[in-house]
Amino acid sequence: MATYYFAIVGVTDNPIYEAEIIPSSRSSAFSSNPRRDDHKHLNQFIVHAALDVVEEVQWNTQAMYLKSIDRFNEYFVSCFVTAGNVKLMLLHDQKSEDSIKNFFNEVYEQYIKVLLNPFYEKNSQITSAQFDQKVKNSARRYL
């Protein structure tokens, strides 16, 4: 019963992209759930609260993948910090470090491709449906 919330947080701690990732076997179970919006706000709060921990940890290591950096009840927060100090953050309830690292690496590749687009303004929201679909495909493959 895994649940995932993925967010890309900009240099100024602004949300660039966010997605609630529901495994395909459970997607129908969540479609009529009225509390889903409440969970979205709770997920945003947990990820935002973990930003302070990310800033502490990122200066003590040279690795881009910081692994599981914070915990809230049964949820874990994993983080990947880019060279430009953009944070890819995943809120999850199951620990599987290798698959999460692979997911982050693939999403980071897609993020770099977005940055290479001359029409994309750095640190602005990513609204591309193609990017969204690629993130969800990566999640389906690795998570």
C-alpha cells in the first residue's frame, strides 16, 4: 500500500513541480475519496518542513542523492539536490533506496532537458504535460 508525493523545489524554496503518484492498482480506490485534497496539503507541509533538514545535510556531503533525510510518522522524505541547488523531494511510506535513487536520476535527466529549452525560465513552474507523463512513467517503472 505505497503512496508517493513528488515535488521539485526551486532555489528560493518555491514549488516548481509537484505530483501525487498513485500506483495503478490503487488509482480507482482514490478517485472518489473526498479526503484526497487534505492529504495533498499534508504532503506539501511535510515536504516543506523537511527543507530545513535538507539544507543542513547538503553541506555535509558531496553526494547529490541524500537518501532518506527526514521522517514524519510512517512517511519518509528522500531528497536529491542538483548542482543548481534545486531539490527533488519524494515523500514515501516504503524504503527502497535503490529504486528511489534510479527514479531521481531519471527525473533529473528529464529536468535537465526542460532547462535546455530556451523558452523555459529558470525557477518557474513546469507545466509541460509531456514532463508530467515522463515523471509518472518513471515512477511506474521504479516505484
